[in-house]
Amino acid sequence: MRRAILAALTASGLMALAAAPAEAVGTRYPFCIQGDEYPGLSNCTFTSYEQCRATASGRFLTCIANPFFVGEIESPAAGFRPLPGRALPPAPGYGRY
């Protein structure tokens, strides 16, 4: 009986480790369409405001900026090497450390 319980716990633990967390819906796109057809932030699939407005045109829909959109990560300045223990590039306008 102990082996059966131990096997079940081991199997469920391995399945839990293998499961990847789901990505939040719509975090990859900067604009969302809202209205009666799309309540809340259910349709955040637009890469530009113009694209969103074209889809919303003629319908009772509006376009808003996606509050969960992080944006593209900019690469550090050319030739930047962080100091030991520092991972961030220098702030704009401050030059080197």
C-alpha cells in the first residue's frame, strides 16, 4: 500500500514539475479593442493603434493601450560591459559609472 501511495505522489509531483505556467493573455501586443463584443481586455491582439481603429471602425468598439504590455527590451549601449556585480546599463545621460 505504501508503494502505491508513494508511486502516486511521485507521479503527480513529476507532472506538476513538467507543467509550464500559462502566459497571460494579450501581453505581447500594445493595443486592445473593447466594447460589447469584447468585454475587458479580452482582445489585445493589435500591434498598432491604426490597426485597432480600423478593426473597430463601424462598430461600437474602442481601442485602448494594453496596461500589461511591457514593450520591447532595448539592447544595452554598444560596447557596454557591466561592472562585476552590476547587470544594468548606465542610465541615459549619465555616461559611464
